[in-house]
Amino acid sequence: MMEIKVSKEIKEEILKLISTPGVEVKDIVEKVKLDYNTIMDFLSEEYLKYDFDYGRRLCCRF
């Protein structure tokens, strides 16, 4: 997978916005002025890097 080149501030802003209830990816595209595919690639990398689903899988197993 190719590393996405976005600044640290933009990454923090994307993660803050995506974790805000009611905010959709299209809203993030408008706020940070990046294209949809770049944001989705960044979020995919973060998901795979930190395995955000691990806690839920572990919890729901029991």
C-alpha cells in the first residue's frame, strides 16, 4: 500500500472529524480541501495500521 502524503495537522483534523458524531466523509472533504480518495486511503491505512476493529472483535467473542 502506498503511503499517503498529508501533513500531521491534516491527519489530526481528519481523525478528529471522523470521530465526531454526525460528520460524514463528504463533510471532511469540504473542510480539509483534499479529494475523497486521498481521505479514504488515509483512513484505510490508519485502520490497518492500528486495527481499530480489534477491541470490538475481542469484546464480542465472549
